[in-house]
Amino acid sequence: MPDGALPVLDVQDLKTVFRTRAGEVHAVNDVSFSLKPGELLGVVGESGSGKSVTMMSLLGLLPSPPADVRRGTVTFDGKDLLKVNQETLRSVRGGKIGFVFQDPMTSLNPVFTVGVQIMEPLRKHMGMNKKQAKARAQELLELVGIPDARRRLDDYPHQFSGGMRQRVMIAIALACDPQVLIADEPTTALDVTIQAQILELMKDLREKLGMAVIWITHDLGVIAGIADRVMVMYGGQVVEHAPVHELFSNPQHPYTRALLKTIPNIAGERAARLTIIEGQPPLMVGPPESCPFRNRCDVAFDRCAAENPPRYDVGDGHDAACFFDAKTGAPRDA
Amino acid sequence: MLDQGPKPLVSVNDLKMHFPIFAGLFRRRVGEVKAVDGVSFDVMEGETLGLVGESGCGKSTCGRAVLRLYDITSGTIEIDGREIGDTPQTDLREMRPTMQMVFQDPQASLNPRMTVEDIIKEPLDEHTKLTDAEKRAKVGELMDAVGLNRRFAKRYPHAFSGGQRQRIGIARALALNPKFIVCDEPIAALDVSIQAQVVNLLEDLQEQFGLTYLFISHDLSMVRHIATRVAVMYLGKVVELAPREALYAEPLHPYTKALLSAVPEPDPSLARKTERIILKGDVPSPSNPPQGCNFCTRCPSVMDICKQDEPAYREVSPGRFTACHLYNDFDNTADQTAGAEANKSVNKEKTQ
């Protein structure tokens, strides 16, 4: 990955709030990241950590109200996606930015054939006629490894298995040669053997097409296998961000360290007892004025309750939002 | 716990659970879904038997059938010295306290209109003659045991998080001092950091109350942690059953190998080095399983015999059971190295 390359997507200080009866829920708090051409950025976090909401806010996919994308900039293709009109946004979505959702059954329309659904973005965004679109749709199904593609175009989603449906979703997302593909837990609903097939397919596609990918998951194992860089989210914030090898060998944030310890392994030493993270994730009602992880953290001290830590650069493209310096084993200077 | 001279608490023999398919104008029976098709295993007293497999392989149906939540098609189930395979449902009631279940989705398995106290108390109302005060004291004890605050007894399930709700479900299962609990994917709906809490709780309770678990899961790494022995299911049949260490170190059945190799490795350097066995295609339909071995349509080391004869499920080395034609040369008396040799020959075939 050329280090100096201009990012295809650059997000700065994104903040999204949901207005609810219980008060304002701060789902995304000052999230910043950038995506370089051809790179795969993994986003990990538990449910409710804000990973999906972040991606949906930057494409304007959240219904407002209750959602309110309060501030931030999302630079893509020389434009700020938070400021452009609906029409431009529509041409970006499904065009230059493709999206693959978690559940392939609910994101495909059951009453249209798969062919019609793949042809839709081709006709809308690329201005193809029916014949061209059909030929391209067949090509796409072949690309994602669906056998007998020509005949399968006339099948309905329910005639496909879970893994095959997810391949169809990927084909739709790839239809307009996107520069960025956002995949939101694309393998979570699938079985391990099918997940392995999809991961393998994704590696091939990246080699062939060279697009940049944002891969959202809660499975650190998946991230270890495919990502170039990883962003760990907790309580609506980025708590750690590092190249993949660096993150796994040298985790700096207490949450990342705890997370790596809680997963049992299928090889190597078997722990007699699993390490657990005590407590529950934060509720995120009200603006974050302290570290969201402090109540479950084993190195928290008084400053963590008084201030929300910024992301400290720890070198090698690695940063962590923690007042405690894991390298020196002491609190950072105030 | 293994040294106690293992005695089976649960013995399942040739269990079949077929669901009929009706079609046409007259709703005629046109076939059947063979969800569980001839499964045999023992669960020893005090152990955890892990039951793993992909979705649709019949593992949940198997768990429910063992507790006779279904009327089974055929086979025998012996729990705690009593045959319950053909017992009518009304006569099963008195057996229910010994065998309980923890369900996958704590959201769906708790009545939203009952308080936590009522939920945990319900089995006591049904099966015991305790006074109300005694029941309430028991509920308090149970809430302590699963790590729930007694003060929340009057709250409703919606006020609890997923992990806490699963604890309520566990407390309810424990209420009647059962010996045997079927845990049907108890952690699948929870976040990773909460999963570990629930698994540790299940282990503590096992030790405290001497429980025996049938732990159904698709998470192979979690099963490696909790199970004493592991059974692998594919399309309604157990294809391999072995002690935990042996199964993970040296899987015999090609399906087990593929399944283990598909588990993502949470270590980037290892994850990129390991050569994965990628299975082609999908699981065939259980209403129309292939001829011969059920796995022959996807097996990387398939032979001609696999497409004709169904492999017998048998012990290939002490404590290790598998149903695969690759191990036909090894009879019951084969020593433990047999598995290893067969393993080598499989690997050779793969590289060719």
C-alpha cells in the first residue's frame, strides 16, 4: 500500500445523535478515519458500539428524525457527502460506493428476480439498456462464483442458499465498479464453511478489481485474516486504530487487550477459564464527558472519569484513546 | 471429573426425528425432512458433550428430541436410568425436573409480561408443593447463583440486557435441581465480551451442582473451551465423536477437518499462512439426502464407495467414533496410531 496515496474516503469528526424519549443517545462520537485506494479497513466492535451507524451516517442512510448527523466532514471524490443534495448522494450510493448488508435475505427483494435486482443499479447509474445490463449482470454473477449464471438470473432470492444470496448481494454492490465497498457484517449470518468461501471470494475480488473495502465485523478472527488496518470501536468512539499485525501483537487499549483475551482459540493452549470483561457496555445517553470504557477497565484512574481521552499517536500508524500508556505502564502526562 | 469412572447419564440410540412434508390439494404426505437420522451417543455423568455443526444439520432438533420436546420417529433415549423414547407426554411430566433446557434466544424464551421472579418461580409452581415464602426464598438463591441482583426480582425481562436475560433463563432451568441440561446455543445471541461471562457461569454451576450438559453450538472455539467430548453433526447424522483434545488436534472425518480449518484464526500471521480447506457448494437438502455418505457431494477425499454405501458409524480407536469409508481398514481393535496413519493418507490424497 503506497503510504502517501491520497485517501479515497476521508471522514473527520463525524458525530451522530439519536433523539429518543430517554434523551439524546450519542451513537457516534467524533469518529475520524481515512481509507486509501485498494486497502481493506476492518472495523471491529460489539453491537451498539456505533460501527454500522458510522457507515450509515456517511451515506445518509439514517432516517432523520430520530437520527441527526450533527457534524463532521466526509470527503469522497472531492465532495463533502454530508453537504451534497439527495440526488448526488443517490448517484454515489450503489454507484461509486457499494454496500453489502449483514442479512442477505432481508436485503434482497423477494418479489423480483435476482437478475432484475442486479440490473437495477446498472440501468440507473450506468445508463445501460436492458440488453447490455443483462450481459453485465451475467458477468457479475460469474465473477462472484455462481454457477450457471445465465439461468440463475431468472431465479428469485428464495431459490438461493444463504451463501449464494450473499454472493448476489456482493454482485449488486460491485455492479458499477465502486471505488469503495462497505461490507456490514457480511458473513455474520453465514456458517463457518460458507464464511470461508465468501472470505476467499473477497480476497480474489480485491486482487482483480483493486477497490478499497471497509469491513465491519465483531469477529476478530475474520479481521486477522483479511484486513490491512483495523479500527476498534467502543461506545461510539474509535478507541484504537493500527495496522493489523501491530494491533494483534501490540494492543494498546485495555478494551482491545481484553477483547483479544476473551476469545477462546481453536489451536494452541486451552485456557482453564475464560478471561471476562466485567460489566455491561455503556448506554451512551448524554454527551461523552468521560472514557466510555472506564467502568470495565482494569487500569482506569480518576482522570478517566473526568475527561474523555483523545486518540494518542503511539507510532507506526498506531493510535489509542487511553490516558494510560501501555508501553511505559504509567498514566500519560496531563 | 473424568476419573470418577464415567457412567452414562444419557444414552441415545439410533434416534430419528423425521418431519413429514405435505403437499398438493389433499395435503398428501409426499416425503419427509430427515432432520435427525440415526444418531447415537452417550453423555457421561458430570461431563459436557459438545454438539457442533452448521445450521440445518439437525443439532437443535436433536437436543430437543432428546428431551422429548418432540414425539420422536424412532430410537431409544435413556435418561437417568429411565427409557423415555416412547413414554407418552403426560407421563413425562414427572421426569421434567431432572432434564431442563436453556434456549438460544433469551428475548424470545422469556415471557415479556411476567416478572423475573414469576419466570423463575413458574417451574416451582408446577412441580413442587413449597409454600409461597419458600418459593420466594428459592428464587432469591437462584438469582444469587446466576449472578443477578435480588433487588431486580420484580422487574420485567425488557429491563435486562441480553447477557442478564440469558442468566434468567439459566436460573429457571436450575430451579428444579436438574441433573441434565440441554444448552441450545446459549451464547449465540450474545456479544463476545458477554459470551465469556455466560460460559464461565455455566462452568461454575456445573461444578457447584454436578450438572451434565449437552452443549449445542456452532462456535467451535467456544466448544473447545467448555466441552469434555465433542460430537460433530452433518445433515442429520453424527459424523465424528471424540474427546475434545483428540478431535481438535487430529480430526478424522474430512468434514470435521474442513469445519475446523474454516474457523477464522485470531492471529494475523497464522491466519494468512494456514492453508484452508474450502468446501465447495452447500449442504444438500435433508429431505433428499444423497445416496451413500451424506457428505459425498462436498468431500475433498471422496471415493467411489462413498457414493454407493453409507459408511457405518463405529469406534475406530478407543473413545473415537467416526462414520467414514477412509477408516474401513481399521477395525475396533485398531490401536490409537490407526487414526494418525489414516490421517496421513488423507493428507496425501489432498496434495495429489
